[in-house]
Amino acid sequence: MNFDIETFEFIDKYLQGELDEQELLLFNQRMENDHLFASEVNVRKELIEMLETHDNTNKLKEKFNLFHNEMELELNTPSARLFTIFRKQIRNRIVITSAAAACISAIVVLSTLYFSGWFSFQRQVSSYLELKNNIENMRTKQQSLWTAMFKSNKEKSATPSGTCFSVTSNGYMVTNFHVVKDVDSIIVVNYSDTIIRYNASLIFKDEVHDLAILKIEDKKFKSFGNLPYTIKQNISDLGENVFTLGYSKKDMVYSEGYISSFTGYNEDSSAYQASIPVNPGNSGSPLLNSKGELIGIVSGKHSLNEGATFAIKSNFLMGIIDSVRHMDSSEKLVLPRKNELTWSKRTDQVRKLHPFIFKVEVYK
Amino acid sequence: MKIVKKTLYSSDEDFINGIKEGNDKVLAVLYKLHFPMVLNFIVKNNGSDQEAKDIYQEGMINLYYNIKNETFKQESSIKTYLYSICRRLWLNELKRKNKFSDAVYDENDFILFDQEIEENVTDHSSKYKMMDNSLHKLGEPCQTILKDFYINKLSMLEIAQKMNYTNTENAKNQKYKCLQRLKKIYFSSNTSNNLDYEF
């Protein structure tokens, strides 16, 4: 396979094109006759071709490197920066997508809160339980449906609703507005030795403080006589013993407790928080201190916290009575001045109060 | 200036003609035009920008010889051609590094051209690598002697003077030995098909 150096030089000369005519003739002759020689020539040709290609490729690579450096200079950024630019593009895409997702979820949450009434600062929040006989309400509604379907419509049935109490001797009563909201007629009933019923009408409402003034408009009614309790003008102290009387069932119910906070539901400054057990039907009950002074009107309780009852402060009641006077000069509201309960025992106080506290029955 | 440059050689035909004429300016414009595309592909598929540069240059060399040897088919655009070659080269590289994953991130607006052509195309690269490895193995002073004689076309006298040989006969002897060795190295690596030779 390996030829000597002379033959080698001979082939080189041929490949360089340095052979003269005579030598070329000799070369061609040998190519035809000597196959080993011929293959050696071909191999050499290929090798040198490859060598040339290799060299050209290297030169081309040098050129490309030059172009590459030029390009980086033109872009004025090192290739590392070029790299980060592309990375950034991908990252930006992710940021935009996640921002959009966050916006959508925020909108969904806010709209859900809005439609569920989270943003309304009214009392009609789920955790504020009005002490109205709601269940009773439902039952009577169902009953009235039943009677409407199967019996002739003899008469409208009354719905027991809350409690009210008189503030003047000439028949003005106070209760919660939510007790007498959207009703046709109101009847106040006192279950003492005898059952006393009076027709009453709504003459003033204060939706913000949830207060209503009723007036007895009945031929049977003449006067309550002197009221034994007074309305306290100023704020009560924390820890003051209080008691209330209300119609959470058919008969009157007594309960007692103490003032636990100066503010009501959601820090509402128009109400007290009292730790006193009350039940639906107690709405509109008077809250009195141990001296027999009216200090508030029970309006509701916290549905989750046991023993957190809310009562509207009596000075707001005074404000309402004033506005009723201003509204219509024919309304003569004379508030009681003399407190007959101050030195009485609790049982006597309750007994004396009993005739002035009524159950409110409404017809819808 | 830059804008004029780019508008001068905008079509594939301009590029092909320019390369055939050996116009370096055209080559430079072409080089700069398509690099971002390949960089993007390789970076998105676990590559660095240095690797992108190497792969792109290999792809460009393939394109260059294809155009020079008139084997470049005008059926596909230069852009698609470059993308396809660089993609193939990079996937081979990933396979070699055992980093290959099935999920290849591709640009959406590319239609890859024939797999068969892709494989033929890489032929040039492998031959180049083989010769590169062989020359490396051969070492100095053989590399310089062979290149000076066969490529730079220096005479044996000049080589003898350059390499400090006492006479031309010594130089001739040296050249003979060098070429025999290169032949042995090159063709042995060729027959054993040892393409993944590492140096």
C-alpha cells in the first residue's frame, strides 16, 4: 500500500499540475496498468480535497465570527444581554397572563361580595338577628295559605310580632320599626288579669334608629293614668344592672342582665350592648335600670355571640319624640315626670310596669 | 447605511447569487438576518447563547457549501432551510448530551423540510469534524507543512527555510511521513465510523 518517496513525489507533482507531457504520458500509463497506484492517487485526491475544504471552512468560520462580533456591536449588547432579552420576553408573557388572572379573580370576589350585600352597612346583616317572631311568621304564613286553600277566607289572622310600651298617659307607644314594617293594621294586646286589646296606628317611623311611635286609636281607650317610670336623658354606666319585660311568648317574660358596652352592632353608637337573655318577640321591649328608668329599647341580638343584645339608647327616643311634636302640633306627648319605681323591690317594679307593656300583633 | 444594506439583498435569489460570487457583504447580511431566530429556538430548548452561535455557524456553513456546490434546492426558503438544519443539529447535540426531551419547543410558523435532506446536510459537518480531529491528532509540525504545501502552495524550498530544515530533501521526507500518517488517521476513523471522536 505504501509507495516509496519517489512515487509519492510523482503523484504530488501530478496533483500540482507540474508534470511535463512525457511524464504525464507515463503517469496515465501507470494509472491504467497499476490499480494500486490508481487507488492511491484517488485517495490522495480525496484527502487533499478534504484538507482544502477543512481550510475553507475554517476561513468561513473566521468570517462568521467577525460577522457575529459586528452584529453584537451593532446591537450594542453583549450576547449575554441578547440572551436575557429573549428570556425577558417569555417572562413578560407570564407576568401579563398572571396579572390578567388576578384581575379576573378580584372582580369575581368583589362582585360576589357586592351581590351578597357585604358592602351595605345596614342592619340587615346575617349576624344581626331581629327579635321578631320570624319562625312564627313563617308558620302563620303557611297556615294562612292552608286556610286560603281549604277554608273560606273568614278573617285575617293576626301575626304576633313584638313588644311595645307606652310613653305617655294618652296612648303613645314605642316599639321597633321592624316590628310594624309593611303592615296593614296593628293591635296591641296586654295579657294581664284580663286581656286588653286596642287598635293602634303608626304615626312616626325612624328607619335609621329602627324606632316607631304608635298611637292607640280605640274608643275603649281613655287613659293609662300616671306612668310609673321616667325616661333617662343621659348615658348609663357600663355594668349597670338592667332588666326587661317582653312578649317572647304569649305571656310576658322577665329577664335581667347588665350593660356590657356603650356601642351596639358594628360599633353603632346609637345603641348599647347588654348582656341579657332575650328571644324573638322581645323587639321593642323597654330596657330599664334598677331605679326603674327607661334607658333603652331592645332591638336585636347578635346571632353568633350569645348574650350580646342590642338596645337603642333612650336619648335617641327623646329625639324622636321631639320630632313628632315638631311634625304635628296636635300630637300632645306629655312624658312622665315622676318615677314611682325608684325605691320599690324588683317584683313590685315588674308588677307596676305590667299594665303598660303590650304585645304587638300585626295584620299583613 | 444599514437600511440600504438590508434592502439591497432582500430576496433569497440575491443571497444565493451573492454567495456564488463570493460577496462577503451579502454573507454578512444573511448571517445577521437569521441568527435571532436560531438563538430563540436553542435558548428555548435548554441551550446557551454560545451553543446557539456554534450551531448557527454550522448551519450557515452547510448552507454555504450547498449553495456553492449547487445542491441547494430553491423549493424551501433560506430561512426554513436554516431553521431545519439548526434544529436537526441541536437535537443531535441534545441526544449526545443525553439531555433530549420529547417536547421540542418549535416556532409555530415553520414547516420543516424533508427529513432526508436534513440528514444529508449533516454529512458535511461530520466530514469536517473528522478532518478536524485527524489534524488535531496529527499535531505540529505536520499540520503546518501539509497546509503550506497543499493549500498555500508554497514550494519545498520555502517550506524548508520556514521550518529550518537543512535541505529540501529533508523537508520532502517530512512531508511524505506526515501525509502517510494523516491518511492512516483519517481513513481509520472513517472506516470505524467513529464520528463521536472527542478531543
